[in-house]
Amino acid sequence: MKRNFILFAFWQFLFCINLCVHAQNGNKPVFQVFGTSGNNTKNGVPLQIGMQINENDTLQVQGTYVGLISAKGEIKELTKQGFYRFVKP
């Protein structure tokens, strides 16, 4: 039980650091990737599960699927190949 508490505290610490980095960066996360299939990129970098999509990022979908989820729980599924640019509503 003590080990679980230590792990929980550690993950909370990492989450707080992540928030601070994004607050200083000025880029606000719009979506997070929860699924990808094929050769998809974000600003030229290969897309990975868990990556955050920030304002003004560009996704290039060359594969068959990209699944995104917003902080509000909205799900977007991109299945058409092409370029997608994200702005916060």
C-alpha cells in the first residue's frame, strides 16, 4: 500500500511538471493522440500514442487512422489522408 502511494505521488509530481512546462511554452494542448495507424506525422515528427496536439500544430495523415481526444472528452477520428491544422475554438 505504501508503494502504491509513492507511485501515485510520483505520477502526480510528473503531471504537475508537465502542466508547468506547457504553461511556460505558451502552446495550449488541444488534443491528445490515443490511436494511430500508418505513417502519420505532427510537424514532420512521427506521431505516437500519448502525444499532445497543440494550437497551430499541423498533422499529416498518410495512414488509415488517427484518433484524438480533447480535454473535454470530445473524440475526433481522422480517416482521410491529408493535412489538418488545429486551432482552439
